[in-house]
Amino acid sequence: MARHDPFGSVRAALNRQGGPSSDFDLNPDSLLPAGRQLRSAGVLVPLAEERGNLHVILTKRSSALKHHPGQIAFPGGKVDPGDTDEAAAALREAHEEIGLHASNVEVLGTLPTHETVTGFIMTPIVGRVIKPFDTRPEPGEVDEVFSVPLPHLADVSRFSVQSRRWLGQRRYYYTVPYGPYYVWGATARILRGLAERMAG
């Protein structure tokens, strides 16, 4: 009897077409800075199998960081000169931030790039964690490493749109809370894109 592949639905979803992703999706009236230059970044969407179910590994950024303190994020960061591409940056950062070695990740594909209000163009790299590993939060960068069941994040009905004032404007964004974790902003928008693909 063939073994069920829990990653099959994810592989199929990554082959479906999807629209662009941006912090400006819900804020069409926002004026983009003229002549802005976007910096390339790669983030890893790590999928781990736990007792037959898939989970997405996320981080809680350190509250001491200058940018996005305390927010929920994927492991990842800007492309450095030594990185060959966004996938290399995502895998390098995942090793640094949570102790997930590149050799323990099978890259399944990518989601559309996501433009952030902070001037990054992020490429989400979806990867299968091949075998269990001991998470190691990077001191000063990551306060916590945790996982969320993929069925929770693949349920479009769990996403909502909320808003807050930022730089004198009312800004809208997606959220997908899980327990004590308030997942919002770019992370929630990227997960929303994955959920839409998985819904077919």
C-alpha cells in the first residue's frame, strides 16, 4: 500500500498560479515612494511533519530588535553578497536563526514575491524539513521558535482584516491568530496566499 504523502497538497498548491503579494494589497491609496529601490530578501516557509500532520515553523522576533520587534516572522533575511540567490539567503538565515541546516531542507517551490513597506522584496521559499531537529533560537534575534498546524493556516476563514494607524495613515492588514500568537502583516499575507492556493 502506497504511503500517503502529506506534502502532496502543498506541492500541488505551489503549481497553481496566484496573484502578487504586497503590504499595499489592502491599502491601494498608499503612495509609494518615488524612485524607491527594493532590497532583495529570502524567507523560508519550513513545513515539518509531526505525527502525520504538517506544521509551519515560525519565529517570534526579539523585542529588542530595531525593526519589527516582537513580531511573528518566517526565518529569513536580506540577500547578502555571499548568497547565490534568495533561496540561499533563506536557508542561511534559517540555520542562523533557528538551527535548521540547509541539508535538512528539501525546497518544494516558491510563492510570489512580497513587497514590504520597509523596502524589501521578499521571496518566500517553501521547504520540507526532512527530519526532526533541535531548534536553537538565535540570541538577540529570536525570542521563540514555535509551530502552527498547517490546516489552521490553510483555512482561509481564519484570516481577518484589521487596521491600525501608521505614519499618520490608517493601514489595513491580514491577521491569522493562533493561541497566544498574533500573526499579522507580511507573514499573514504570505500565508494567506498559500491558503488560497491550497483551497484550489
